[in-house]
Amino acid sequence: MVVRYILAWVPMAVLAILNGTLRQFTYGKVMSTLHAHQLSTVTLILIFFAYVWLLNSLWPLPSLTQAVLIGLVWLLLT
């Protein structure tokens, strides 16, 4: 289970890159840099929320301990 979640971090990095690319080529051209970054941050938080919710639906975590462990591993990978 933990290995699946560790491997599931890779698509999160891809999502973050795609989010930044979207910002650069769309609304980043018509907004100030600060506002574009703020909007991009909110967008990425929502994308990550949906992704993690999907992961938890597919592979429910059996304990809080495992959830904390996976969160710490994701933090280190980031």
C-alpha cells in the first residue's frame, strides 16, 4: 500500500508542471505575476485535493499512522 502511494507522487509532480505551464501560456499573460501565482496556487491545491481524494477512494488508507507516513514521504520527495 505505501509503495503505491509513493509511486502516486510522480503524477502529482506532473500535475504541478502542467499547472505552471497553463499559467504561463494563458492567464499569466493577462494578470500581474503575483495574481497569476496566487491563482495558480489555488488551482493546484484544488487539483491535488481531487487527486488525493481519488487515490483514497481507490486505495483507502487503513490507519492515521500510514497517512502521516505517506505525507512525510511526499514532503521529502517534494
